[in-house]
Amino acid sequence: MKPILKLYRGYANEQELIVMGHVFKPTKKKDYDFRKKSFKNATSVISLFRIKTQSNADVYLEYKNSKIHTKTLLDGYFKFCVPLEESEKYGWIDYTVNIVFENKTITSKESYIRPKKENLGIISDIDDTFLISYSLNPFKKLYFLLFRNINARKVFEDVVTHYQSLSSSGRNNEAEQNAFFYVSSSEWNLYRFIVKFTEIHQMPKAVLLLKNIKTSLTDFLWTARGGGHNHKFEKIKHILEFYPNLKYVLLGDDSQQDPFLYETICKIFPLNIIAVYIRKTGKQEKEKVKTILKNLETLGVSVCYFTNSSEAITHSKTIGLIL
């Protein structure tokens, strides 16, 4: 058996490259099987939260004919923040990381995005924003995670059309797609699940920023309760600070704290946010959410509180965000 090296999509601006991943201890457990159903699917999901991370493991990033060395943190997580050469191109760019085990090199490849200054930045929540998750009912959310195979999980109607239009807004070719970020309270354990789900439904390729990895069954039982809103705020704030020249669209839902987080972000970055979209998850609009959105309009932010993504599409066309 050998250690497992997992990489995540990274991102870069004009000066810095950030890529990250995890190193896990050797295991006989099979990786998550996306084709399994019912109880076998539940077993696969639970196994994602029973993994063992490898602390202080040596990790090497291959960059510009050199190897940059770091070590994993206590939870097996590693992150490279390195100066970027000005000659670097734009769009999605491949990168390579490797570890050494018993004199053998284990290599993994991923990609990072480097958007142009004139691009848009689109930041979206996941659960009940585009992935139907039933966050208002933790037990139902947990049931669907355990007993509904990834191919049985659904997106909201027309959400793919909206997101694809936002991705290509103002761009002339595929290499210049806008920078998409999926920021969620889900843990890194579910990274492959989320990536596979977005690929199945042809959602825009995006950088994922998730919560710290969990390594026990107890942690798994808490995942359906959501939370981690400070994590989401810090990650969104980091994106806007990392790309201060981009204009942003924020997408979320009213099941938890997205409206409150987005209001704070808009107040801190008054020149950066073009529009805020909040999906209504219940039968009635929430008065606190309506109050927040009215307040954002006084800051010059265009807002849309919607039930169906077709309404969001109409709004985006009305304000000239998409064609």
C-alpha cells in the first residue's frame, strides 16, 4: 500500500500562485464509487469521513523546471503560495505535485485558474443554491447524501443555463471563461463528489473552497447540520482581496446565512459587487432577507430574490450581465 495524494483546483493572480491538497495514509479501503446505490452508496460516503491523514509528509510542487518543497500540516493538508512569473498565461493551467514513498515517486496533476483583470468573478454557494440538498431539514439532507447516488442527485431547473451564461459573459472564447468559485460549508471529504456532480451536469469548472477535512464518523454526523459560516465569510473575503480588480456576482440561498454574509461582503467591498442572487428555499419570502436585499440596493448592488432560475436569468439579462 502507498499514501494517497489528492490535489484540488488552484488559483493565481498577477503575482502569486496558490495550489493545495491532502496526503492520506495508506489504506485498503476503496475510493468512493459513484455508481453504487442505496446502502453501498452510504458505505462509500461514510468511508470518506473515516480516512486517515498524513502529517508532516514531504510534498513537492513542480514549477518552472524546479521543485518547491513543503510539508503537510497536522491534518494532512498542504498549501503552496509561491511568487508567479509575469510571463504566465491566463485561463486554466495544469500543475503537478508529487510525494516520495519508499524511493518511489507518486505524482498527481490538477489545474489552476488565472483570470484576466477584465474578467468577472462568480462566487456561488452549493447546497440549495444549485444542488438540491434540503438544508432546512438536516435529516433529509443526510438521507439524500447517504442513499441517493450522485447520478440521482439533482440541480434546480435552468440553473445550469444561468451559470453557463455567467461563465461566458463578456468572454470571446473558452480559454477566457470567467473565474468561478464554489464556496461551501461542506468539508474537503466531499470534494470529488462535488466535482463529479458539477461535471455530470455541465456546470462551469470552478475552484472549490471547502471546510477543514473530517476524519471520524462523529464528524460525519455533524456535516448535515451545515454551519461553518465564518469559514465561508473568510474564504469569500480572501477571494476578493486576492482579485481586487474583478467585479463579482454572488449567488446563494436563504436556507442559512448567505444573505447576511453577502451583505457584509458588499459593505466591505463597495466597488466590487455587481449583483447578489438569493434563491428562495421555502414557500414564503423571508422578511429579514428582503430587508437585507433592499439595503444592498442602496449600495448600488443589483439584487434578485427568486424561486426559479428562469427569474434569475431574466434579471441577469435585464441588467446586461448576460445576453
